[in-house]
Amino acid sequence: MDALEAASEPDSFVWIGLYEPTPEEFEAVRVELGLHELAVEDAIAAHQRPKLEVYDEDLFVVLKTARYNDATETVEYAEIQLFIGANYVVTVRHGEASALADVRVKIEKDLERIRCGPMAVLHAVVDHVVDDYAPVVAGLDNDMAEVEDAVFDANRPRGLDPTQRIFKLKREVLDLHRNTEPFLEPLARLASGALPGAHPELTTYFRDVEDHLTRVVGAAAHFRTLLSDALDANLAIVTVRQNDDMRTISAWLAIGGFPTVVGAVYGMNFDNMPELFWEYGYFIVLAVMLAVCFLLYRRFKKVGWL
Amino acid sequence: MDALEAASEPDSFVWIGLYEPTPEEFEAVRVELGLHELAVEDAIAAHQRPKLEVYDEDLFVVLKTARYNDATETVEYAEIQLFIGANYVVTVRHGEASALADVRVKIEKDLERIRCGPMAVLHAVVDHVVDDYAPVVAGLDNDMAEVEDAVFDANRPRGLDPTQRIFKLKREVLDLHRNTEPFLEPLARLASGALPGAHPELTTYFRDVEDHLTRVVGAAAHFRTLLSDALDANLAIVTVRQNDDMRTISAWLAIGGFPTVVGAVYGMNFDNMPELFWEYGYFIVLAVMLAVCFLLYRRFKKVGWL
Amino acid sequence: MDALEAASEPDSFVWIGLYEPTPEEFEAVRVELGLHELAVEDAIAAHQRPKLEVYDEDLFVVLKTARYNDATETVEYAEIQLFIGANYVVTVRHGEASALADVRVKIEKDLERIRCGPMAVLHAVVDHVVDDYAPVVAGLDNDMAEVEDAVFDANRPRGLDPTQRIFKLKREVLDLHRNTEPFLEPLARLASGALPGAHPELTTYFRDVEDHLTRVVGAAAHFRTLLSDALDANLAIVTVRQNDDMRTISAWLAIGGFPTVVGAVYGMNFDNMPELFWEYGYFIVLAVMLAVCFLLYRRFKKVGWL
Amino acid sequence: MDALEAASEPDSFVWIGLYEPTPEEFEAVRVELGLHELAVEDAIAAHQRPKLEVYDEDLFVVLKTARYNDATETVEYAEIQLFIGANYVVTVRHGEASALADVRVKIEKDLERIRCGPMAVLHAVVDHVVDDYAPVVAGLDNDMAEVEDAVFDANRPRGLDPTQRIFKLKREVLDLHRNTEPFLEPLARLASGALPGAHPELTTYFRDVEDHLTRVVGAAAHFRTLLSDALDANLAIVTVRQNDDMRTISAWLAIGGFPTVVGAVYGMNFDNMPELFWEYGYFIVLAVMLAVCFLLYRRFKKVGWL
Amino acid sequence: MDALEAASEPDSFVWIGLYEPTPEEFEAVRVELGLHELAVEDAIAAHQRPKLEVYDEDLFVVLKTARYNDATETVEYAEIQLFIGANYVVTVRHGEASALADVRVKIEKDLERIRCGPMAVLHAVVDHVVDDYAPVVAGLDNDMAEVEDAVFDANRPRGLDPTQRIFKLKREVLDLHRNTEPFLEPLARLASGALPGAHPELTTYFRDVEDHLTRVVGAAAHFRTLLSDALDANLAIVTVRQNDDMRTISAWLAIGGFPTVVGAVYGMNFDNMPELFWEYGYFIVLAVMLAVCFLLYRRFKKVGWL
């Protein structure tokens, strides 16, 4: 807690990092820094949506970190919460969020930036989290391409209908949207420089992050539209295939049907059926059968039913 | 009515709780407190949408409480109405709304909060109602998962098409949206602290409730999109199955069709059909039949029609 | 026209009611009251969308009245137009609009309200018209329930496909939206109290009407979404039924097909077919046929094709 | 060009009408009146979207005129451009736009209106163009009704699928929207009276035109929704018909299939088939065949497959 | 770098053009002109979305150039970035962007325009890029027409289903939207004349470009709607064709089925089948067969199944 005292000196601040704190662990920090009761409730509960709350002169920020899991083709989310005061930063991580050690090292080296105070830390963390969305978008983009190939694969094997995969991917995309889009508005507020603790030098940097996040949100919306179309396209393709198959089947049925009908007629047991007694009756009928079958075959080939 | 007199003392207020009052019961309260005629009409009628009305210096608030019924997979709604004046709170419950006794106990203990006046009661009730949406969302989320499993169940039994369930669930989700979304705007007004009777300490708390409600409304929108997709996915899956089935059927038709055609030909009664008199004619034909059937079977197996 | 003179006295106004006036009839009123040329054009033409126009110090209001016709399951619309000046109200009715006699009686009794001037009449008429939307919504709600039952009726008789009914109902719902939604904005203006002739006591009452109209418009939007889903659900259900039917048919085809193939084989006329001369050949074949048919039947029953 | 000099006198203006001018023809006018370079580029090129541009103290307005061609069921668009200065109006027509001679005659008679200056001409032209949208909407409305009848025609002849017509009509409706909707915003600006050259007496008249255009745009949006539904409804209806047809076909297949199976069995050539030698064997079998066929027929009739 | 010194004189500026610069090449420019660190990061990375950033008194603009590739029916995008300062313009091109040499020549000739400073260059480049969208829209419009023809081609050959093409085209259209729409907002800001370095004479020119871009974005939205409809229309058309085909097939099945049933009956080997021994039995049966087949044919023809 000496650090906190040190932080009370002008132009200095302390950064406290916690990982899934117990209520007791958190209580010490809360009392020392006078964090707002509501923010603390949120910090222990996790499962927030991204947001930025202003409590008097302090900020409470919730961020969602994302990681693309290639094996399961899912995106895994974790949560980082930040309490930003005049002379302190508290970061609380929930789930397998990307470690913030890199961010810390980076910001400690950047002396000029660190002089902007706790807001510089906020920027560094937000920038880090938003940059980590890029591989997620790339991973989903790759899945999109695979799904599309599957939809338009002419020789798609039985049982490999891409519907379920499209649906799953759509859910991933919707989740990405849900976990990123609500932070656009807080970033706009940060970029406007109107929040307590704002530093004029940082507004441009926050606007840059906003621009990156806009691209991520735009990509999610883009994927969403394409996946809806992929679902429709898949249905259309299966319907077309159904029609093609039915035509093929019907053509063969017609080809096989003619000899059957003729066979049924000459298989009747009437006494007086003159053709039956012709010497070449059978051969004539056989020839007619084959000729008709061949003509039907050619005809169906021509109109594209075979 | 002594309570009302007590309430006229400075810094004190009275809380009157009514359950489905008759017009007569309500009249006494109305006259004593000078409630607005229009709000009273609403209070007796029920079946309002959530809203907040300002009548001069008083507020009239309508809230929808929700409870998930697991047996019927439906959400049941009830209504709480609040009249908030400078020194009184009147709560009117319609239907099986969650009892407010817990809220009362809780707020009576929180002395600091109660000093904020009737608005503290409003916050406590709204907070309570919005917190109760969480299990509803969880229940619907669970139904979503079941519906999804049903859609993608490869061995779905006959008669277990999930279409009707999807439709029903969609209606539940739309109802949840209708009963929650309109209260976002009143909450924003309460959080802005610009309404009569607003207390600066409470704005943060109302913003917290607004954040919770935003999550509920977001979940409803999310479910809605997924259910539309589930309907589409289900259609696609049935169409694919239809095509798979038709291919299977056609393959067997072809396999059974060949011997039938041959049988029809050699079942003709022509006198002069030399093959009929060959010693091994029948066996040759039989062997050809079986061979062709086997080849067809292998071929269909290979292209995935069987 | 004496009434008009009377109306020129302070604090009094005249209410003139017209039903589908001829241009000549209207001219007299127009000249006397100095109505705006454009409003007059509209008043004679009818078939307006709901709107509120401000001409200098006067208002021109167009309202659509609605009535649900249970026999045809349609909603019938008529039009009421109001000219509101400082000391006159002119109501013009087109079509079978609900008569305004009730409104007149009611407002004449309410002395306090009538002192608010012509705007009180406007409120009374608007309130009356909007209240009349409630049975329309109820009627459409009832149709919705019937359509839904028809969609999910497992034993729907041939020719009773609900598609056309869904489509018709959707058109009714869209019409309701078209005839009600545009009046929300005028009501908001009336509730804001910023229009000429506004009376502070009436703003609350106009907001109450706005709230009612919001519910009607919300219901129309709700119906619209559900009808789109019903159309999709119906398609899915027919597609599923198509698949179920095809499976049933195919199963019977297979059961009937086996004896046919066997019959075709043993119906061949080869001289040397040893089985034909076995004493129990026929009975063996017959037994095999029946056994296979029974096994097929059991199998199809088990996998749900029958 | 004397007219132009005359126009430089106070309270007078000149109206120049051009039809598809060559750049040279236009140059003379441009130089004389000092039209803005960009507006001139647009005036020669045509194929603009409707818009209103303010160049210093002058207005440049682009309007789309529409005409419904009943024979082709298409809407044909032409373009009118107006340059509005303090003391001149230049109208440029491209394509078979409705001639403006009527407008000229009308406005020249209306002395009071013409005193409002060039803006009165703008109003007259815009009013004329927007009024000409009414028959277009009526024409499309008529097509809508025909399309709808075609969709729900139970005995629709082969090859008369309305899909293409729906699609074409939708494109017409989208075009109507594209050519009318962008002018709503300019009309709102004209009605606000805030543009250079605005005359207080005209704002009401522009608002009236805006109201008419709103109705046209609303009708286009309405048609668009209904056409999407018509496409969906048509698909549903064809799918239902497909199912009905398949049931009919299957029923007849079953009825014809039974005698075939029996015939195949008794067509076998076994030596020892006792039934064959019964005196009434054939008649019994025939009777059974007919009875079964009749029972099947009745059963299918009952369940609605026939 | 002398140019840069020259640029420091009042009323003069320098234009530096770079093509995919290495970080080292860029560093020299950056240091000399004091470009903002963030803009420089973007300039080297490319793959930005169109945007305009204000860094103190300087602008950073990202533009997407588009070129329609007729062979692959795809649109290829490249990137132009501009740094606009008080006395310099730096253009950075990435990918096969349209060369800016033409723009340079054009602007150098237009002395009056060049006096507006670096913003005149920005306008010239933006105008050039937006004008280049026109052939892209034309190319996509052409593809739209081809796709539409393919959808409604009654004799569409097997394997030529337009679904994939519609999907691909939709993706192109979405990409066009993504690469153009975000620049509307920056153009509106440029047209408002409120940005640093804005010149009053240029605002009208920027508004003109905005108008052109609005048309491009509108066309993309229009294509998008039509392509969704085309996908739906295609599905409907295939479903209708499926039904027509099934009817044709069923009709022929019925025509061929009758003789088969009769043949099966008279092919039974009962001893006592009187008809078999009638002298004209066979001929009568044959005649009945042909007559029934002909009647069936006529009937199916009439109801449109053939």
C-alpha cells in the first residue's frame, strides 16, 4: 500500500493489476482508493458488456478481449476491467484474457506518453485489446472462405451440408459484434476529450483506436450479411440439385419404362395375339424397344435431363 | 391516512402498496394525494406498456415484471405501477407480479439511501424488476440451445419438426422486447437526473440499472436474429434431407428396376424367342441381373446416393 | 352563420360539422372563416394520410378512423378532417367514419375542459379516434391467432393453405401502420404544447393519446414481424410434410416393389427354370415375398418412414 | 437577350426554357446569367439524382418526371433542371419530360403568385412534377393487384409463374423510390423558408408538395414490402401445390400398384400354383383387386390426397 | 528537399508523390514535414478504410480507388493516402491505384484553382477517384443485367444455375459499399468548410463530389436489394420448374402405367380367364389401352401437366 501513498504525490500514479480477485482481496483496494460501490459489484461479477461509466471524477471501463481458437472454430472472450482515477489505475482480469505484462513494459518505456497519466494506461490497454481483434477477424474471414467453398462445391459429399457450420459461424459473428460494438460509443467519448482525466495529446490516439474498432465492427456486419446470403444460396443450390436429380431419375425411369410397358403387353396370355406367332415378332419388338430407349436417351441428353 | 399526514412533514414520505385495487379503494388514495386523473385511469386498467409520465411535479411509472415458466416455456408478465410524489410513493401491482416486500425490507435497512426520498424507492423497485429479467433471459437462452439441438439433430424423429417451437420462442422473445425495450428511454431520463424529484446520488444507480436493462434488450435482439436463422437453417436442412432421401429411393428404384425390365422382356409370350430354349438361358439372365444390380449398388454407394 | 358571429365574442367558439361537403357547401364556410386554400383542397379531396398542418395561427388536422369488419376480416378506414382556429372548429367527415355526436355530447358536458377552447375539441376527437383503434387491434390479434393455428394444424385439409390469408392479413396490418404511424409526430407536437392555440392543461392529455397510439403502432409492427415469421414457418412446415410424405410413399413403393421384381423374374418363360417345377416352389417364393415385405414394413416403421 | 436586360429591372424576372441544349446554346445563357460552372456541367450531362444545390445566392434544382407506360408496365423517367436566381429562371428539360407549357400558362394567370418571384415558378414546376407521380403510383398499384391475383390464382396455367413479373415490378418500385425519395430533403428545406430567395407566402405551398411527395415515397415503400411478401407467398404456394400434386400422384400410384403386384404374383410360371386352377380364381382375384383399389381410392379421398 | 524550403514561402506549397514507400523513404519526408506518428503508421500499413483524420492543423485522408476487371467480373481496389498541410501535400499510393499524373497536369493548368492551396489538390484527387467509380458501377450494372437474364432464362442449361454468380456479385457490391460509403461523412465535413485549411471557393466543389459519391453508394445499395431479390426469385423459379417437371413426369407415368396394369392382369396364368379365349379379346384390350392412354394424354395436356 506504500505504492498508493506514493501515488498521492502530484504527477505520479500507481497501477494495480488483479486477476479474478476474491471479494476480500478486492475490498482492500476498494477502501484505499475509494472506488464506487457499483463498479466494484461489476468488477467481481464479470460477464459485463463493454462499457465506460463515469463515477464523479473516476472512470470504470469494461473491455472484452477475444482470441480465435482455430481447433474449435470459435472465438473465446475474456474480460478486462479498469478503474481509472486521478492517480491510480486498477486493472482486473477475468478469464483467459491476454496478459497485460506486455502493455506494462511498453508503456513504462514510453516516458512521454506515461506523463499523460492514468489515461495513457487506459489507451495502451484499449489499443492492445482492439489490436487483438485483428487475428479474430482474420480467423473468421478464413472460416467464411471455407464455408463459401463448401456451399458452392458441386460434388459435395452426402452428409456434408454446410448449414450447421454457417449457423455456428453466424453465432460467432453475432457474438463478436455484441462484444465489440458497444465500445464504439465510449471510444468516441474518449476521443472527444470531454471525460474527466482526459489529456489533449491522447484524443488523437483514442480516435485511432476508434477507427480500428470501427473496422472490426464493420467486418462483423459484413460477415453477417454474407452468412445470411450463404444460407440462402445453399438452399437455392440444394433445390437446384434436387431438380437436376429428379430429371435424371425421371429420364432413366422413362427409358426403363418403355420396355416394361411393351413387355407387359406381350406378356398377356390371350389366345389370339397374332404378333406372338410371327417368326420375327420377338426380334422386331426387341429392336423397337432398343431403338426407342436409344432415342429417349438421346433426347434426354439433349434437353439436359441426363 | 395518518401516515399521509406524517408524510407531509419535511424530509419524510409514505409508501402505500396496493394490489389490484378496486376503483373505490383507489379513490381514497387518489383524493388524499391529488394523483392525476390520467394516471389513475391507467392504474386501474393495467395492460400498459412500460413508461414514465411526468404530471407536474409527480412521476407515474409503469413497469413490467417477468417470470419464466419452465413447464410451459413461456414468460409470464405482470405489472407494477408507481406514483412518485415529493412525499409519497404509491405502488400498484397487477397480476402475479413479484412481491415487493423484499424491496421494502431492503430499502428500510439502507438508511443512507432512504434519505434520497421517494426516488430511492423507485430505484429499488426498478432495480428489483430489472434484476428479475436475468432468469428469464437464462430460461430463453436454454430454450434457444434446445431448439438449436433439435434443428441440427441428424436423426430427428418424424413429427418432431422444431418449426412450431421456433415460432413460439420467437413470439416469447418479441414479447420480452416489447415489455422491456420501451423502459430504456425512461431510465435514460432518470439517469440524466433532470426529472422532478431527482437526487444527484441516485443518477449513477439509475445508469447502472439502465446498463442491466440494455443487456436484457440486447439479449432479446440477439435471440431474435438467431431464431430467424434457425428457421432458415431448419428449412435448408429439411431440403437437404429431402434430396438425400430422394437419391436413396431412386438408387433402390434403379436396382429393383433392372430385373423388372428384364423380367418383362422374357415374360413376353412370343413363340420364337431363342433364348428361352437355351439350356442355361435362365441362369445366364439371372447372373446378369444380379451382376448389374450389384454394380449399380456399388456405383450408387460410391457417388453417395446410398 | 349567426353562430359564427357568436363565435367572434371572446372566450367562445363555434363547432361546425360537415359530412362529405360539396365544394359549394364548403365555400360558404371557407369564406366566413378564412380557411387556407390548401387545406380546403385537401378537405374536399379526402384520401389524405394523417397529418397536422399549421397555417399561420390555424391548424388543419387529418385523421383516419378505423373499423374492423369481422365478416370480411378487413379494416375499413374513413377520414375526419379538422380546421382549428382561435374561435372555431370545423370537422369534415368522409366515408363511414364514426359519428362525432358522442364526442360532442361528451365535451359539452365537460365544462372545465371546454374552457380550453377549440383545442379541447381536437383532443376529444383525436382521443375518440385513437380509442377506436383498440377493437381493430383486437380483431387483427384474433385473426393472428387463427392464422397461427392454421399454420401449425397437423391435419390441415387440402386446399386450406394459410398463405393467402397470411398475405391478406399482412396487407391489413401494413395499412393500419400507414394510417396510424404518421400521426405520432403530430401528437408529439401537440403534447409539446408549442403549437398555436395550445393550452397547458391539454398537453398531458395529448401525451396520453400519444401513448395509446404508440401502443397501436407497436402492435402493428409486432403483427408484421409475426406474419413474416408465419409465412416462413408455413413454408418450413409444408417442406417437412413433403419430406414425410415422400418417405411414406417410398416405403410403400419398396414394400410393393419386392414382390413385383420377384414376380417379374418367375414370370419369365425360360424352358429351363428348375424352381418352377419344385413342388413347393410357389409357396416358398410366396413366403419369402411376405416375409421380406413384413421385414421392410417393420424396418420403415422403426426409422420413422411409415 | 433583351429579356435578360428587362429582367435586371427590380421586381421582374425572366424565364428561359431549354430542351436538351447543346453546350454552345447553353454557353450564351450561362455567360449572361453567370451560372455556376458545376451546375452547368450537370445541366448538360443529365442523369442526375433529384437534388437542390445552393450556389451563393442561386439555386440549382434537379427533378425527375415520371410517366407510367401501360403497355410495357414500366415507368419512364425524364429530367427537369432549374436554375433559380434573383431575377431569372432557367428550365432545362432532358428526355420526354412533361412539357412545361401548361405550368407557364397557369402561373402567368396567377398574378398574385407570380409576384413572389422565381421561387413561385420553382413551386409551380415542382408541384406539377409531383402531381404527375400520382398516375404512376396508380399504375403500379394496378400492377400490384394483378400480380397478387396471379400469385393466388389456384388454376394458374403452366408457364404463368408470376416470379418474373414480381421481380420486374419490384425494380420499377425501387426506381420510383430512387427518383423521388432524395427530393424530400430539398422540399423540407424549401418549406423551411431558409433558402436564398425564399418567400414566406410560398413555404406553406412547398410543405403541401412535400406532403404529396411523402405519400408517393410511402406508397413505393409499401409496394416494396408487399412485393417481397408476394415473392415469399408465391414460393409457399408452389411448394404447397408440389406437395398436393405429389400426394395425388402417389395415391394413383398406390391404386395402380396393387393390381400390378397381384398380377406379377399370379403371372409367375410355377407348376404348382393351386389358385390358378380354381374355377373362380381369376374372378376372385379380380374382385379383390377392384375392391382394394376402391377402398384405397376412398381412403385417399378421405385424407385429402385425391 | 529544396522544394520543401520553397514551400515554406507564403502562398506556395509542395506536392510530394510516393508509391509504396519503404519506412526509410518515408522517414525523410516525415521528419521534414513533421507528420503525425499515427498517420505515418497508417500510411505504411495500407488496407485502411476510407477516412479523414485531423491532426492539429493537418489532414490525413485515405481513399480507395476502384477498377472494374471485366475478365474476372471483380472490382480491384487500391489505396491513395494524402497528407494535407498548410504548405505541402504528400500523396502515397498503394497497389495499382490509378496514376495521379493526369490530376497533376490538370491542376497545374488551373491557376485559379491552385491558388486555393493544398486543399485544391485534395479536391482534384478525390474528384478523380470518385469519377473512377462510375465505370465500376457501370460494370456491375452490366453484370446485374446478365445475372437477371440468367435467372429468368426459361431454357437454362443444366449446371448453369446463377446462384454462385449472384453470391459473388453480391460480395462485390458489398465491397464497393464498404470502400465508398465511409467517405461520405468526410466529404460532408469537407463541403461544410469547417476543417483546417478549408477554402470557401472549394466547398461547392466538395459538395459536388459528395453528390457523385452519394450516387455511387446509392447504386451499391440498389444492387444489393436487387441481388437479394434475384436470389429469392431464382429459388422460386427452380421450385416452380420442379413442380412443372414433376407434373410432366407423373403424367407420362400415368399414361405408361395403365397398359402395365392391364398387362399385369392379363398376364396372370389362371386357367379360367374367359377374356383370354375371346377371338378379339386381345384387340379389344389393345384398343382400350390406346384409347385410355390417348384420353389421359389429352386430359393432362388440357390441365397443363404436359
